[in-house]
Amino acid sequence: MTPTGHSAEPTTEPVVRVRDLKITFPTMDGDVHAVDGLSFEVAPGGALGIVGESGSGKSATSLALMGLHRGTKARITGEISVAGTDIVSASDARIRELRGNDIAMVFQDPMSSLHPQYTIGNQLIEAYRTHRPSASTAEARARAVEALERVGIPDPAKRINSYPHEFSGGMRQRVLIAMGLVCEPKVLLADEPTTALDVTVQAQILDLLEDLRQDLGMALILVSHDLAVVAGSVDEVLVMKKGKAVERGDVRTVLSEPEHPYTQALLAAVPRVEVSRAQRRAEIRADRAAREGGSAAAPQPTGASVRPEKQESTTPGEPLLKVENVRQRFKVRGGMFGKASDFYAVDDVSFELYRGETLGIVGESGSGKSTLSRMIMRLLQPTEGRILFEGRDITKLPERQLRPLRRDIQMIFQNPYSSLNPRLTIGDSIGTALKVQGEKDGKLIKKKVQELLERVGLEPSHYNRFPHAFSGGQRQRIAIARALILQPKLVICDEPVSALDVSTQDQVLRLLSELQDDFNLTLIFVAHDLAVVRQVSDRVAVMRKGRVVEMSDGDSVYEDPQHEYTRQLLAAAPVLDPDEAKAHRAERARLRAEAKKAAASEGTAA
Amino acid sequence: MLTYILRRLGAGVLLLAIVTMVTFVIFYVVPRLAGQTTEQLATMYVGKAPTPEAIQATIDRLNLDQPIALQFWEFIKGIFVGAEYQFGRDIVQCSAPCFGYSFQTYQEVFPEIINRLPVTLTLGLGAGVIWLVGGVTVGIISAIKKGSIFDRLSMGVALAGVSMPVFFTGLLALAFLVHAWGIFPSPGYTPITENPLAWATGMILPWLTLAFLQAAQYARQTRAGMLETMGEDYIRTARAKGLKERTVVFKHGLRPTLTPIVTIFGLDIGLVLGGAVLTEQVYSLNGIGRYAVQAIVQSDLPVILGVTLFGAFFVVICNLIVDLLYAWVDPRVRVSG
């Protein structure tokens, strides 16, 4: 590590210098100041983290560093200097020379940031030859292969001829990083490079960025909404809110002694894997009691449905849901002359779920967790095994008989932007379920919906608004209200917070926790984030490749993981303490080296 | 890739077979279902004087009193090996690809279509090139200079173009450009082998008329597609690499935009080659479309049937070509196809 990256030492000229940057977007409703008087510097080889919620202006800032606001309506004032060139006043030709050569950018969404119709080789070679016009194609190709190798793409000489859709999300992000590296820029600008990725892949990408920075001496600007993501990778951190820097300083100082209330709030919102369920619940109840005033001693405001604590709830009779050895098979079409082969998305999973209990299911994309929840909803029919709901076998019920069941099992989906019908008012969206189930009294529906809106933290007057008027977090509240309106016996949450900013995520999780108290909800909570799952779950199941590799009560999964894969997941989870993050990084490197060694010895044995 | 091509070819052949069957059903079976007697049906094929003898002769000749399956068999056989018709004392030969025999003009349908094919091909392909190049070019410029005078003007013209039918623009062009002002020579078809210059000058007005309608549509499609593509993340990536704006637009932006355009173009060209009915009629070009119009006016069923099949054939062929092109343009199709 190079802990000398303090900006206080003006021995070298900073490679990036931003002074009093203002970015203004003129709109119909007047000017919007996306960035308002921002200043920072990055030393050569240094690393800066820019942290803020969506709308804080962090992405507008990174685009400005690349001069990518040119040709848009954005007005930019102030000074941006990258590798000695003033981005605000330089000619278009000069900016083009700079892009990719002196400063390269890695974008958020690796799935859509590569051109789908050209091979990755074509795209890499193009990046190289743009800045080295004299280089031959063979030379550029060699450089591209080298860059791919550098970012850990296996068999790069062959893979260079592949198209983006032939790579996974993590691999595509590596390709994008390789594209940034190919001209060895002085600054690498990564805008939410891991937000779309799984925890373990996120850890790999962050490790890669760190390695590259060490080896190539590049400066790194890492932009994220999550303080935990930047904690282990940067020397200095800048916290943005509404276009202004509210706090800036050494990463250790900011994380351990945050001065600004906003930074403190952001820190508090980061889900911590080390906080147990009981602690978290106690905290939320205390907060709630304080907020609602009065009966701080009895923090169950409704009183009627007091949620039993975990210890007491172990003596219920009939489980609400019983899943027995279910499997779900999909046919996979083979290669050129391939025969269809079977692929089990869920393979022999069993568990029981009791009333009032919350089961967390953790796994990465492709682990089968969504398929499992779809089977329980009976949106899919299990290939094998049985599902019993309230003692009744629902595995093969025909659609007609499923109707009453749909009322009892509700689902909250991942993407709050696409799961609400944009042409229905939210009142209609929520009320429709009541109507479908036979309620005819329009006034009663409206009253019920408004009560629920209030309960999930929205205003009753929002009844007639359309989804576009709401933020992501508010939309997820609407989705929760929609799921709860029918007073379901079981609610399945499929990644309900993974599309949200850390602070919004925290609010939605708190809401769910409160609703568990109020409605005695039985929840299945599916997510890829271990810390999030721990906060809400009584029991946790870890899934991998369709199987449950580990399942026990929440705390023991985290404190005493039995399975190797659980340990990997825990090691990959981002942590707030920079030193601990580094320890984790070393641990991951060790695990990888071991895996490589094991693979190598297997290879020689074979 | 080979399996993909073979599969598409197979699908094309299958489609042609289905089209043939459907066409047969429409012309031979549906009228019966609608209550037409064998005699009434035969009357449509007789030609000029529907005397009872002539009708009976037609019934025998076309096997109209035989079971449907046999009729279909004869129909298919005619396409592959030809057919013979008893006509009074004469025997009329309809050789190998026999798509029917017109008893009103006493001519085989297929050679008639082939004779007219150069006219339709010239018209369709010429106009196709003009509308594709013209429409796409205008669309791209409009998209890049969105909101400019060029954009507004061309999109206004395009809107007008889409809404004006060929028999309107064509007649206007004839009245003013040819007759009143004499800017263009009188349109007509001269074989290119005879006089290439006359071929081109005679066709220029029909080309422009047909292309104008289509180009308008293509310009609008290209503009919309281009605007969407230029907002994609990979365009931002391309800019962030430091590429010239020209490369960004023409290499990264154009290809995804053109992908759907290629599909529409294949369909449109196929339709036009099956007979650009209105354009040929307006300019009195003796192509397949005009042949069809004449046949319809005279209720010459064998000709209508033949032209229909021929048109379907072009649509299927063009679609096949598009499918193959598509795999080349968009690599994602290759694996999933």
C-alpha cells in the first residue's frame, strides 16, 4: 500500500484538479444545479473515492472529467484540469486525444456498455489504434491480448474474438477495464463499476482495480453510492450531497470520525454484516419508539399482534410452508449439433417455514434463488418434489384452484421502476388486487389503500399520483403496500432493495422490520447481499448452483460459517473499516491462490 | 452457421409450400364453400363465350368435378412437370413450371410473367436502392442535427411523403414534370441491352415516385432508430475511448440502427418485386403489377393465381436473404437462431 497519497503534500503536480466546478442543466422548470462549487485534487497514483446518493451529482462530475457533457445542454464553469489539460476550454480534438489515453472511464452497467455487434477484440484494438495511429493491427492486437490477460480474462488470445454476449457480467466489466487500460492512462475513472454485480464478483473487480493501480501507477477515482465499496480501495474520500462536497478527507478519518451529519447518516445506513438480527431489531424498535414518542417502554404500538421473539416462536405446530426436495429442470439447447441437455436451476431443496418467521435466502445470480421463489409462488411448477402451503399440497394445482392462493402469497419484486404499471395511479395499482378479489365498494377500497399508504410512509394524498412522480425508494414502498393490501399469509421479497441507494435501502429495510412487528408477517427474503439478509432474517439459507449449501439460524451462518462457499461470500462482503477491508483482500488473494493451486494440481493429476 | 443457413432454407421451402397450398385453397376450395357450383367455377376459367359445352369442356380440362385432393395433385404436378389441356381437338401444352394457362388470352401464365419480370425488377431494384440510400441518409442527418432546419424540413416532407399515395404523386409528376414543364422525358421501359441511356431516363420518374413514398418512411425509421442508438451506453463508451464523432456515428451508431431497417427493406423489396401495381399502372409500364391489374379487370383467374404465387415467392426469397444477412449483421442471432 501507499498510504502517502495525502493531498496535503504538494510535492508533485496533481494529475486531476477540479476547482469550483459548477454543472447546470437548464430545464423547463428553471436551472438544475447538478454540481455546485466542487473542488478536489488527485495526486499521480493516488486514489479518491466519491460517494453520494443518486442525484448527488457524482456521475455528472465523472462525465465532466471526461468532457462528455460536450454537445449537451449542460453548462460547465470552473476549472477541470486532467493531466495538465483544461477540460472546460480545450478543443474537441484535444479532448478526444485525452479520452482513453490520459483518462479512461469504466461505466456502471457492463451489460450495456459494450457494443453488442463487434467482437471485444475489435473494440479493444480500436481503442488502442485511435491513440496510436502508427501501430500496426498485429501490434494493437498483441496489446489488446496483453490487456485482457492483465484483467484476468482466461485464454485471452482466443477470447479476443468473442462477442460481448458470450461473457458474464463480471467478465464484461473486466473487458471494459481492459479497454480503459490498453493505452495506459494516468487516471482510471470508475463510475459505480460494481453496482450491477454480485458480491464475490464485486470483490474481484475491486481487487483488480487495486492491483492495477499498484502495478501501473495509475490514479484511481472510484465513484459509488456505497461507502463500504470505496473503503478498502481509496486513500481519500469525498462525500457529495446535492452537488456539494459535504466532507472530504483521509479515508480512515472520514470513516471513523465523520464530521458532517450526512456522512454519519450514510455510514449508519450501510448494512453491517457483523450486526446481528436481535441488535438491529432492538435498535429499530428504540428508534421507532423515540420517533412516535410516548410509550418507549412498550415499543409495540398496535399491541394487538405482538410479534413473538425467535426463541419463543420455536414451538409452533404446523409449518405455514413446507418445501420438500423440489427440483426445477430447464432444457438447455446445446452447441452447433448439440442435443438438448438438462439443467437443474433448483436441485433438491427442502425447508419449512413457520408463521411469523423470516427466512433469508442468499446466493449469487444463477444460484436458483429466484427460481425457488417463483416455484413457491407457483409461477413455475416444480419438476420434482412437493410444496405444501398450510398443509395442502399445491405442487400441481391447476391455475383455477391457485386463485385463492394468489391472495395468500404475495411478492415484492426487485425493480421498482418496471414493476409498477406507469399508466395506473398508485391508488389503482394497489387497489386492483382488492377489486380482483371481489371487493366492490370503491370508497372502502380507497380508504383501505390510503391507510396502508400512510403505514408504509407515504401520504394518503398520493393516491391519485402516477409512479413516475416517485423515487425508487418510494416506489418500493408502493410495491410493499400493494403486496400487503390483501393481508397475505406469506410475502416473498425478491431482491427488494438491491436496486436502491444505501440510504434508501436502509429506510426500506426498517419499514419491513416495522411491518413484521405490526402484521406478524411471514417473509421469504431473497437477496445477494449477506448483510442485508442478516438484518431481517431469523434463519438464513445459502444457495449455490441450485442447492442449499448451508442453512441455520441467522447468527450462526455469519459467526460460524460451516461451508467453504459461505466463507467466500463473507470474505467478499465489503466492509467499512479500511484496514479490515485490506485484511479481507489478502484473505481473498489467499483463497484464490489456493484455488489456483488446487486446480493446477488437479490438472497435473489428470 | 451452416445449420442456421440450412434451417432458414428449410423454413423458406416449407413456407413456399404452405403459400402454394393456401393459394390453391383460396382459388379452388373457398368458392365452393361459399356455395359456388362446379359450373359457376368453371365459367370463371372459360374465357369469352360461356356456352354449356365450353363450360363442360373446362370442367373436364381442369378436373373441376374431381376430388379436391386430386385437383391439388394436378396443380402441384403442373408446377413441376407441366400440364396438358384438351382444347377442342387441339392439345395445349403448358410446360414445366406451369402456373396456369389463360384461356382468355390463350397464353401460358409463367412465360408472360417472365417477359414482364425485367420491367418490374428494374423498377423495384432501382427504386429500392434510391429509397434505401436516400431515406437512410436523410434519417441519419436528421438524427445528428436534431432540431435543425434540415431536420424539421425533411421530416415535414417525409410526413407528406408517407401520406401521399403513388397515384397522386405519380399523376402530379406526369402532369407537371413531364407534360407541362418537360423536365423529364416521357416515362417508359426500354431494355437496358438495347439502349442503356433510354433505359435509365425512361425509368427515372417511376423510380423517384415509388422511392419517394418508401424513402419517407425509411427516413423516419432511421431517424428514430439512430436517436435511440445514440443514447445507448455503448455509444458513451465509444466516445470515452476518444473516437472521432464520425467513427462513433458511422461505426457504432449506424450498425444497430440499420439492423431493423434491413428487415423492413427485405419485406418491402419482396412486395415491390411481386408487382408495384400502382406505379406500373400510373406510368403504363408493362410489368407484373400491370399484368395482375389487367387480369383482375378481366377476371382471368389463372393469371391472378399465377401472379399471386409469384409475388409470394419473391417475399419468401427476400425474407430468406434478410434472415441470412441478419445473422451476419448481428452476432447474437447466430447462437440463438
